[in-house]
Amino acid sequence: MELFLTTFASALAGFVDSIVGGGGLILLPALFAAYPTTTPATLLGTNKSASMWGTGFATWQYSRRIHVSWSALLPAAICTMLASFTGAWLVTLISPEFLRRLLPIVLLMVLVYTLVRKDMGRHHAPRFHGRAELLATSAIGLTIGFYDGFFGPGTGSFFVFLLVRWLGYDFLNASVAAKLLNLSSNIAALVLFTYKGHVWWHMALPLAMANVAGSLLGTRMALQHGAGFVRGMFIVVVSALICKTSFDAFLR
């Protein structure tokens, strides 16, 4: 029963994550509910072992239909990976607890800004090109990659928001770029969890297959309905993140 429920959750997580990120909101709580006595690091590592494949397939599917600025995003992906490792190393030295109460406030500001700026992210009009775009995406990769390794919640939403607000991407193109950056961060985290022995490989295959199936469906819907649909999903996911992080910070 536990495997069935977590496999279903993985499929749903892949669907949501492929559109705008936030799949961890679904799969991680399902894993913690199904296996409450298991070490958290093992559940986190198992989550990464599944979500990495869904994110990877979504990136591949998007890249076949949407123009991807590989010259800017591949160096940014490397920066994200290195920064994620650094953040993960730092969290072994100091606690990220101070971010717990700050995060819902930052997410609320992101949500309000997105709702007020109704035209933001509806049209793809990149502000930077060439070296300037490379530096901007690398700066985003370093900043959010470090945050992902150090703390984590809302990483995909922060990637999308910054790519839309700062670089002038529409929500669909920002989602594609965020997938690649998030994938590199997930790989870095998975390497670390694997090295520490915190992955249930006997569960990785069914969870990964379900995650990929959900991811393919979500990618198809995002491509079919465009930036407006992705923007709507972004608002839903950020709203859910605000509720979840507020509960963790102030009520738990």
C-alpha cells in the first residue's frame, strides 16, 4: 500500500514539477507519511532519485519545442551545481533555521508582485544577450543553487520568478530554463545523498517511472496551453508553498 501511494504521489509530483516546479510539495510529504520512522535524509535522497528523472525528461521534451539558450544556461547549470554543493556543505556547519520564518514572507512578496503585474511573463522579451545573458543566468544559478543546497523549499519557483522578472522571459521559457538549472542542482544533491548512503534504490525505479509519466503529461499540457497556463500554475504552487512554509515556521 505504501509503495502504491508514494508511486501515485510521484506521478502527480512529476506532473506539477514539469510545469512550474514544486513537485517536492507532493512527493516528500507522501514519503514522510508512508515511512514516518525512516531517517529524513534517506527520504530526501529517495525523492531526489525520482524527481531527477522527471525533471530530466521534461527538460528534454521542452528543448525539442522551445528555443533554449544553451550557451548561457549550460554554464549557469554548472554554477548551480557547484553552489548547491557549497550550500549542502555549509548546512553541515550551521543551521538554516533562521530562513524558516523568513521564507513565507519572501514567497508572499513574490506572489503579490506576480498578481499585481498581470502582464509579467506573458510575452517572451529577453533583456540580455550573449555574455550579459550568461552572466545573469550564472548569477541566478549561483544564488538559488546555494539556497537549494542550504535550505531548499521553493527553489523552482525562485528560478522561474527571477528568470521572468530579471531576464524578461515568459513563464513557459522560464520554466524550461528553470528545469535545466534545477536538474543540475538535483544531480549535485543526489551525488551527495548517494555518497552518504541515503537513497532507497529498491524504490527509485518505480518512483522514477511514475515521475517521468507525470512529467511527460505536464510538459504536453504546458506546451499546448502556453505561458498563461504556466503562470496560473505558478500562482497555485507559490500559494501552496506559502501555506506549507507558514505552517512549518509558525504553527509546527
